Amino acid sequence: MTAQFTSAPALDGWILESGEKTNLGGMLNPAAKTLAIGDDAYNRQYRSILSFDTRGLPDNAVIVSATLKIKKVKTIGASPFTTLGKLVADVGKPLFGGNANLQNIDFQAQAGNARSATFSSAPANNWYSAALIQASLGKINLKGHTQFRLRFSRDDNNNFADNRINVASGNAANNRPVLVIEYYIP
């Protein structure tokens, strides 16, 4: 069976690092129509949180695969895929900061599984997609929200220039992030 979930508008958003190399969340925006991922002109990292209400899955569902899909809105500066490495998604435990609301601690909170998925640098019709690794499937919450943190593998490239992509958020009118889950009932 297949279930598809869209990112929760009130719970996703971007977080900007408080300062270069602090690895601490500083400023956040849960209302933006786009999510920022990459770095800024002060070499601070942008990370974004996606939150999916996955409690619609049956309590006894056995998840066999999951794919995250995000829609690129624009690139700002040089392509972060060239300057910052791979775009990865960490999965929460199932949440990052202890509750589903976007908060600064989500920037640095320990992941349930880091690098749960790696996105291709070549989108199809501006859609990036990434399959979750097998070890991360058990982190999908059958009784509430499942969160993902989007980030590039390098925090910044020390060039004091914006290098990021903006993707549609759960607050966007169209093309909101999607989590597609394949499962069966034993």
C-alpha cells in the first residue's frame, strides 16, 4: 500500500545558524512560503525542518520504503550542490527538539538517524527526491509527527556569499514537500 503526506504548514520552516561555526540555531521562520538550505553571506548555515503527520498510517504498518520530495523554487548565488556538497535529510527521533513546533534547538538536536536520505543534485522538473535508507524507516512515527532536517553536507564554503536553494514549504500554495511511504499490513 502507498500513503502520501504533505509537510505540515504550521510546523515546518527554516533555521539560520546563530553565527559561523556555532552549530546553534539563531533565527527561525515557521511562516515562510519557501525553505532555505545552504549558507548566507556571513557563512552561517541554513537548515530546514519538514514535519509530516504520519499518524494516518495503521498502527501495525510495516514500512518497506519512504521517499522525500521537495520542489526547488530558486537558487541564490552559486549552486550549493557545487559549493556545499550533498543535500541530505536527517530523521528525528521522531522529533528533533522534543515537540513538533519549529524551534531553534531543531538546528542542532541529535537526529534519530543522520543522513537518512541523500538527494540527487539533478531535479526532475525542479523536484528533488531521496529515498530513505533502510535503517531510517523504523524512525517513522505511526502515532504522530515525523520530522526531517534538510542540510548540505558542508556547513559553509567560507566565501562570504549566499549559496543556497529555496524549496517550497508547507506554507506554499502549491508544490508542498511530500513524504511517500510504501507499507504492508502483516
